[in-house]
Amino acid sequence: MTPRNDGQEQSLEERVLERCRSAGVRLVLVEACTGGLLCGRLTQVPGASAVVERGFVPYSHESKVEQLGVPLELLQAHGSVSAEAAEALARGALERSRADWALAETGIAGPGGGTPHKPVGLAFIAVMRRGGAAAVERHVFAGGRAQVRDAVARRAFALLIERLSVES
């Protein structure tokens, strides 16, 4: 953690917002696993409106297609929990917003819904800059639903900070 002006440690959310502000970045969030947790955590921090442009919570295939233009054929071929879907969600969010960067995630938080090929805890996180290529990560997080959602949020924020450091 990084110290704040008041001597307290900066939260991960504060670090995300500070890094985005310093880079002049507006952010769009797509939360197909965490259901608004990322946006909620960021907007708890005063001044988040300078960074958070908008958020999408597309849980169903229909919402991914209708809200973000994800091709139904892509979802049928790879599933909504896949690297391809995460990248398509990020791309669609950038096309439908005024944001500079997209942070998208999709996964299986549990307790049900997993398969041997796609277990509970599986998540794909994509970060994409407008006009750039997506960085996509695959993770399998342990724990119950709350722990998986928290782990997805923490890794998504950390990945965004990493990508901003490389590409800004």
C-alpha cells in the first residue's frame, strides 16, 4: 500500500483512481461476474466521477449481445466465461462509451455453475485501451462466492494499474 497525505495507507481502489487521474484516463467497467462490485468499490472513493465513465453488468447472453455487441456466435463457440468473451466485452464497452480504457471480467463465482472444464472460481479479466490490444488473464480463484468475487475485483484492479504503467 501507498501512504496517503493523512498518513493512512491508500486502498487499492484509491490507487486505481489516482493512477487513472494522473494519466487522464476515463474508465468503463464490465462486470459479468462481480455484478457491480468493481464500480461500487471505486465509487465509494470521493472523486471517482472524474475517472469512472460508466459500468455494465451483463449477466445473460442476451445482455452481452444487446448492450455490448458481443457476437452470439462467439458466446456459443467459446462460452460467456472465456478469454474471447472477456476481450469482446472490453471492446464493446469502449465502442459504447466515451472511456479511454475498459476493464472487463467474466467468471463463475459459485457455488454452482462450474464444470470440470470450467470450474467454480474460473475468471477471465481483460484490460483494453481504446485503439489498443486487450491484455487478458485467466485465473482460478479459491473460496466461496464472496471470496471469488473479491479476488476477481482485486486482480482486475491490479491488472489495470499494471497496464496503465506500461501503456501510459
